[in-house]
Amino acid sequence: SHAYASKYGLMDVDGMMLCIHKYLNVYSVRECLDNGNYILILLAVLDRKTGKRIVKKLVDNISNEPEWFRKFIFLCAESEGIHCMEPIKEEFLEELKNAHG
């Protein structure tokens, strides 16, 4: 089930609640980023304590990550004003624009 969650970004409610619990009560933001669990990484990236340098580092090392994770990181990078030049990001942003307007 962990492999499925990693590949597709899907998780059951119990697994997600466990990740949220670990994020809020067990791990520091740094530990979440270093954990290897994509959901914990995403929660840490959403934390305002995570700066642009960390988001930029994730963007720079993202080519072998699952597509759903790359899309999320690209959105976070864009919101921080970090520009990425990967083709999948450009395609995703175009799809997003077309879907909303």
C-alpha cells in the first residue's frame, strides 16, 4: 500500500491521518522533509517555516519523482516565485489554465 501511495499519491484515511499526526506531533519540519514519505514532505512544504531554498532544492532534484508529486512541488514553487523549466510543469500549468477558464 505504501508503494501504491508513492506511485499514485493515493492513501486511505487512516494512513493520511497517521501522516498528519506524525507531522503535527512527532517529527520536525526537517525530519518530515528527510523522511522519504511523500505525504510528510508535502505537509512540510506547505509549512511556512519551509523556505524558498528548500522548495528550490526539491524542484532541482525532482526529475525521478512521481508525476503527482512533481505537479504539487511545481505549484508550490510557482507560489513562491521560483520558476522551473521542466516540460511536464509547462504542460501541467497549461492544463490548469484551460480547466479554470
